[in-house]
Amino acid sequence: MKVQELMERVGMLETGRAIAYVKDALIEMNLMAETNITTQRNDIKQNQRYYHFPYDMIKITDIRVKNHLNSKDEYRTIPRIMFEPKIEDADQELI
């Protein structure tokens, strides 16, 4: 849809204002939608607790594990902890 068609549908006469509204809407949609998402798969190794993440990573959106609370070879999301754990961590190693 062209800006002219949009202006005709909403009954707007000022082209500059219509373009500004369209740009604002595109920026707002970009903020609400996750863009540039990549997927990385890592295998869990026995007796390894800490794993390295890529340096260009900004945010983790989801972590899924196969056969978590099921036996159907399905991947399920691991619940996220919301508060500080009440049990102190015995392994205080920092990377």
C-alpha cells in the first residue's frame, strides 16, 4: 500500500504528517517484534556446569531441553527462575 492510498483511506491531507505516522508505526512494530534471532544448539556434557556463550549475544529468549518432564523425545522450555534461590550455591566458580 502506498502512502497516498493510506492517506485516502484515513482522510488525511498532509503528506508529511502521514509519512511521520508511518515511520513511527514502523519503529514501534520493530520494538515489539524480535528481529535478527539466531539459534544455537549446544550439547550438555556430563559433569560440566558452566558453558560459554557467543560474545555477540544480547539476550537469551528461550532454553529448551529434550525429554524434560516427558518421555516423548520432545523439546520443552526450562522454567525461568524469578527470584534469588534460597539454597546457596556450593559451586561458586565464576567465568
